[in-house]
Amino acid sequence: MYAIKGYFNGKKLIPLERADLKPNQKMIITILDEYMDKDNQETDNKKIAAIEAVNGLLKDEETEKVTEFDAVISERARFARKVNV
């Protein structure tokens, strides 16, 4: 089980993080007593649009190219997929 952040825009629930859901997967939705201000909502919408624009960009590339891309992005952004314990 994991949790993702999101908000209700008055019509539907908007996730702020990617959720890898499968068909018919059950969910628990928790409603918080916190609200998004308009500036944060617009910033989050821009982030979501940017992520969706590049989603799948490398899907047809060879594994070697994707690995190379990940290494460059990790170095420049100062993060990695692996968690060192």
C-alpha cells in the first residue's frame, strides 16, 4: 500500500503524483482538512502537464540509451533511482 497526494477541483480528484494503478484495484481515499491555494494549484497543474508531455518519450529507445539518459539526468538533477541504505 502506498499514498499519493492530490486534490479535488470541484468536479474530480486530481492526483499530484503518478499512480501505477491496475484495473479493478481497490483504493482508500482519505480527505484532509487542508486546502490548495490557487497559486499552488496552478503550479501543480503545470508540473503535471510537463510530466505528461515527456511521459513515454523514450519508450521506443534501446535499453542502453535509456540507461545513459537516466545517468545524465540523475547526475544533473542530483538524484538517483536507487536507495542506498
